[in-house]
Amino acid sequence: MVVQLSGVERSDQAVAGLDRPVRGLWSDAWRRLRKNKAAVAGLAYIGVMLVLAIFAPLLAPYDPNNIPSDAFSNTPPFWMDGGSWDHPLGTDSLARDNLSRLLYGARVSMIVGIVPTVITVLIGATYGIVSGWLGGRWDNILMRLVDVVYAFPSLLLFIIMQASLRDTGFGRLLGGLMLLFVAFAITGWNGMARLVRGQTLSLREKEFIEAARAVGNTPGRIMLRHVLPNSLAPIIVSVSFSIPAYILAEASLSFLGIGIRPPNASWGSMVFQAFPLITFMPIFVIMPSLLIAMIMIAFAFVGDGLRDALDPQSDRQR
Amino acid sequence: MVRYLINRVLWTIPVLWLVATVTFFLMHTAPGGPWDARSGAAGRSLDPSLEASFNRQYGLDEPLIVQYFTYLQNSVTLNFGDSFVQQGQSVIEIIGDGFPYSARIGLLALVMALGIGIPVGILAAVKHNTMTDYASLFVTTVSYTLPDFVIAIFLLIVFSVHLDLVPILFTDWRSYILPAFALGTGSAAFIARLTRSSVLEAMRHDHVVTARAKGLSSRAVISRHVVRNGMIPVITIIGPAFAGLVTGTIIIERVFGIPGMGRLFIDSISTRDYPVIMGVTLFYSFFIILGNLMVDVAYVFADPRIRDSQG
């Protein structure tokens, strides 16, 4: 049996011997993704934002949360009358530097997109794989729970959780980020669980799993080494859509005044703070709004590109 | 089929119960209480004896678990109580005041989304793989992705602040246009993409090929045979789309200062008006669950194969 399994690999090399480069799923997908101009542009934009977010402490000219005693509030950006290069994008209503706050806002967006996604993938994939593998009655019970969580309107839960818990000790952790992570993870894991369960159900009937079982692999090892790697493509596509969803959720909650805690800056909270000035200084609302819109579009392009690249059978007419 | 639907309807009960339970205990963990607003100055707490009498009057002096079961018992008989903050008003009256604003905006947004989305989708499908198709694909991707409150903010800046076409404060019928547009853009894009792919699929059906072979004009084939079949998926998503639009107004209402359900919800949370928080949350949840349920019902009616199978 073992010999036969490694024979599969050898036949791969045999194909390579025919002067045709071996293309695995991943290199093939990468090649297709690179041809998609919108996806490449989106990827580049996200890359730049990541760099800005990581190096925000070095790049920001001022402390984003410090309220200076000697600076003017609501000064316009440099290209408008009364603007200066001291504060290239002006200062907010508390005289804090807008550029510094936007840079730190990029940090919040990136963290709030990535951390809950990692949590939901870990929880959801484990749950889905176990449910799909057990099958039968257990699968039925576990999936009913997913259905109930799925039906819970997530925006309502976010609002209630934020409004209720943000002034408690837990809500103050990491400037309110901890509570956002938990709120997003609680509602987000079930989508991943459904997806991985579906994958597991179809994979467990495949011959190579049968073979792995026959040579005496434990269920845990089969799930980790065979089922999970083969579910990776849809998981990646789903991740590329969940990161922007969390970024948007944070921005929306902060815009309602119940997201990140002041004085911390996020793009949504900057819109919230500048909103009363919309008739007087619309540019302060426009700058963070534009950044929210751009990152959303960038992720959408990458997500669409990944879906087309990783799933060759995906509906080509889309 | 009927059994399946009854099953689905019964499923809303545990979901609503879960929503009620989670909301109930979460809102009670929030620091502060509904009487803080009555103490006058913010941050100053109410006279303890007065607070105790208020608590007794509204049953808040009972253990939380007792209050919880009392609430569940009352809500089964559709008694959702009175507001703690707006005295003399029942929760149902308050929802009755706020909901029409949200419903009007949601309905207008839906009409707009269908009115723009369907023609764009059909056009893109008919002009498959041309510049028109690609352009519409690009525009719909971007519009679907743009957050509706960002669209709302840009509309407000352009039409109210710069052009002064629409009053910036909520006044008359004109105040519904921008919110509906901001809310409907995403749905319009979604409906356009859905229409496009389902019309494309319908164009490959045998009966369409037959109709063409008979020598029917292209226009007649599209309008009589393709579009009719291509509309089935679109019809089925109208229910959840409407539910989503009505609840989506929570954030839009903030931008435009509309006194609808969304503002009611946020206000009730910040004033710790427990009965209103519970009432509005349950109302919203019921609405969303109902919307999702309508997909199944719509499928049954739209597709005769399902309708006649086990009837």
C-alpha cells in the first residue's frame, strides 16, 4: 500500500520528465492571479497599507492621541487655504495630527480584519472538520447549533455587545479591540464551520482518504494531513472576504460611536468625530471615508481574483 | 414541502428565544441603569431611595433570573411592556412610531435596487463579453463593495453641502431620496450580478435555442423566454433583501438624522431603556428571520417542479 502511494508521486515526476513543468494547484493559481490586473492592484494596495500599518510608529510625525497645548484645532490640509506642512493633513477638533491618526487607523483596520479571521478559521475549521467526520447524529446536532448562531442577526449582536460591555473592564482591554475580536469571532465561526464541514463530507468519500485510513492513519492525522490541506483553497477564498467584512464592521461600529475606545484612532471613529463638522470641514470626513472605501475595494478585487484562480470550476460567467 | 416549511417556521422559535436571552443578559451587564437620565446631571446617580422605588415599580428589584422569566412569559402573550424612559408609551407604540421611517426608506431602496439592478443585469447578459459587460461588472463590483454609510456620506457632501439640493436635516419627502439611494446601491449591484448570471444561464436552455431556431426575433426571445426564467432567483431574494435593507438603516439613519428604528435602537441602548432594547431587537430579528424564510417560500411558488412535487 505504502509503495503504491509513493507511486503517485513518482508519476508526477514522470510527467515532469516530459519537459513540461509540473504545475501544482498553488503555482497554477498564482499564475492565474497574476494575470488578473484588478487583483494585482488590490494586492499591491493592501501591501502598502500593511507596511504603513506596521511602521506607523516610525512614520507618524506626531503622537496620534496627544492633545497638544500649542497647536490649533481644525487646521485644514496643506493644499487648502490656511494649511501648512507642519500638519500635512491638518489637525482634528482636538488639535491632534490627522496624518498620524490615519496611519494608526490603518493599524486598527488591519488588526481588526486579521485577528478575528484567524480565530474564526481555527474554531470554525476544527468544528466543521469534526462535525463532517463524525457524521450522522452528531453532525446533525452540531449543525443545528451552527444554524441558530447563523440566524442571529450579527449587526444587532455587535451593537448590543459593544454598547453593553465596552465600559466594563473587559471592554477596555486593548483600547476596545479585545471586545471587537470576541464579538466578531462569536458570530463569524459558523460560516467557516459550514464550509469546512461540506468539504469534509465530500472528501471523506474520496479514495485517497480511504487509502490513508487503510494504511492505519489515525482520524486526527487524516484530518490534519489530508482533509484540511484539501480544503485550503475554499478556506483562503472565504478568508479574503471575511477580512474586509470585519474591517467594515469595526468602521461601522466606530462610526456609531460604539467601536474602538477614545482616544484611539480608527478610520471609523475619525468619521464619527469629524461628522458634526461635515458642513464646515467635509474634507475631514472624506479622508477616512475614502480610506475605508479603498481598502474594501482592494479586498474585493483580491477576493474575486482568488476565487477565480483557486477554483477552476467556479462559474466562469461571473 | 409543506412539512419542510412548517419545520422552518418552527425553527424561528428557538432562534428568537436565543436572541431574547442573549440580549436580556447582555444589556443587564451594562453599567448604569434606566434611571440615570432622570437624575438630571450626567454621571450623578439618583437618590438611592428614589432609585429603589423606581426599581420596585418596574420590577427591577427582583432577581435577574425572575425578571427574565417574567419577560419571557409576558412576551409570549405579546406584552412587551412600557418604555422606562419615554413615560406612558408602550414599546409597541414606540416601534410603531419609528418603523414607518425605516420601512419607507427600505422600500424605496428596494424599488431602486430592482429598477436599476434588473435592467443592468439583463443588458450585461445580452451584451455578454463586450465592453458593456465588463464595464457593468466593474461598476457593480465597486458599488457592491462600497460601505453604504460611506456612500451616504459622499451623497450628503455632494448634494446637501455643496449643491444644496436636498436639506441636510430631515424635513420632508426629499429627505428620503439620498438615504434610499445610499442604502440601495449595494443591493442594486447585487441584483444586477444575480440577474446577469441567471439570464446567461437561461439563454443556454433548450427551449431558448428552439425559440431562436424557429426564427423568433432576438428581442422576443429575450423578453418572452429568457428573462422570465432568469427572474426566478431575483424574485426569491426580494424577501431577505427587503429585511436587510430595513435593518441596514441603523447606520444610514445616523448619517441623515432620520428618527426611525435605527435611531430608536441606538438611543434605547444608551439610555438603558430595557423594554425598548428587547422589543426592538426581537422585532428586527423576527424581520430578518422572516425575510430568510421567504426565500424558501418564494422558491416553492416560483418553481412548479418544487410546488408540485409533494405538495
